[in-house]
Amino acid sequence: MSARTRLLVVDDEPFNLEIIAEYLDGQGYELTMARDGIEAWNCLGDTGQEFDLLVLDRMMPRLDGMELLRRIRRTPRLSGLTVIMQTAAATPDQVREGLQAGARYYLTKPYDPDALLAIVKSAMEEVRRNREVRIQTEGMRRTMMTLRHAEFEFSTLEEAAQLATLASLSAPEPENIVMGLSELLINAVEHGNLGITYAEKSRLRIEDRWQEEVELRLAQPEYASRRARLRIERTATQVVFTVSDQGDGFDFARYLDFDPARAFDPNGRGIAMARQLCFGALEYHGCGNVVSAAVDLA
């Protein structure tokens, strides 16, 4: 993680800003504090100020967090900014509204340091992955747009991330679908082939041992030979990505839409985000170890 990782933290309570600053001190982040939505919008509107992550309070005077979030999503330069919504307003409808408006993660007040650090770290891993993706895509798009049919095998998280980057280039606007592809491929490795459950991943994220556990399982004989597959098919109207794994499947219907009950966990929203933001259609098959996602070419 770069020492120049920049976070904009927005809260109308000075004490809350102090607490967040204390929790994140020594973690390698450069913090900018704003006391309400107007002050935050001014920070974001300054082209000399580029932020990697926004930690946003929901209830504030002058310009609240929801309206600021809507402004961000309407602004092309800012629309990809990853947002953590932090609030005491945590009814299911309020959480769902924030997630649907584009908040990627949620924290409910009061929260403990481990929860904040786990959420911020998860968010920054996503930011870093997306940044690397954008760099890697340059120069490869034209070649991949000629692809008609291809199949790939992968077994590690690194291979999944690299393959998501490559595969996204076979469709229009790859920057809009690479996150969704990455989620599907990573799920095939961790939840599918390696059998890491949702609860286990949440705990491992909190304990900062998720990557370690993935590597341990990849080395175990019962998992070492497992492979996931990605098939790409391009027609006159669509590009269809089909991901399959050798796991036992899962109750995929629970994860197709945003669930406010899971909003405060450091994981569990990727499939819903992919379905809503990245693909024209997303469908699981059988027990859940095969999923197809389509992108329209029109």
C-alpha cells in the first residue's frame, strides 16, 4: 500500500473525526477531514485533490451524505470513487437506500477499531485492484475485441484477478465490468474450490487472515488439484462469460440482491453489485457452481 493512499473522511461531529483519525493512525493513510457535505464536495471538486476512498457520514447539516453520494455518482470524474457509509441510521430500508445509491461498504455507529480497519482494508484492496486493472488494460483492448470463443483455467486469486482484467477487454467498456468479473472469478476460487464459507470469510477479514487462509488451503491435497474455468463466447449481440468451479455450490439466491442484514460485514455484496452495475444479465445454474453473465454489445 502506498504511503500516499488518500482518504477523505466526512462527519459533522469533531469527536467522530478525532476517533477515526486515532483508529487509522499509523496505517499508511493520508487523511483529509471535512465537517459536512458542502466542505467535502469542495474538496472533491478541487482537481488537485484526488482521493482513493471516501468515508462518509450519512446524517449531516447543509448537505447530507445521501445527497453528496448522489452528486458523486452523477459526476463522471468521481463516479468510480469507493464509498464507505458510516451512520447511526441503520434500519434495513436506510441501509438498502445507501447501498443502492452507490455506497460500497457500510459501518454503523458506534464501531470498534477492528471493524473500521477491516472495512477500510477491504475497500483499499478493491481500489488498488481496480487501479491496476486500468493500467493493464491499455494496449490490449483492440486485440481482445476480435475474440470469438475462448476457455481458461485458473486456481489462485492472482490468476483470477489477472484473468478478469484480460477477459473484460473482450467486451465494450471493460472498466465497467471488470469488478463484476473479478467477483465471480474470486468467488469460484475461495467459496467454490476452497470451500471458504461466508461466515469464515467475514471472520478471516476481521482477523486479517483471509489471504493467509486462502494460501493454506491451496496447498492442501484435497484442494490443490481443483481448477475453476472461464468460458467466453461472443455473438453478434452479446458477450457471455460463464464461470464454473468444482465446489459443492451455495445458496446463491441470498446474494443476488442487497441484504441490509449483511451491510456491515466486510464481504458479501460483490454478487449483488456485479448483477446491478456490471452485467445486462447474471444467472446461476444448478447448485450454484456455474454462473453466466452477459454484456450487450449494442
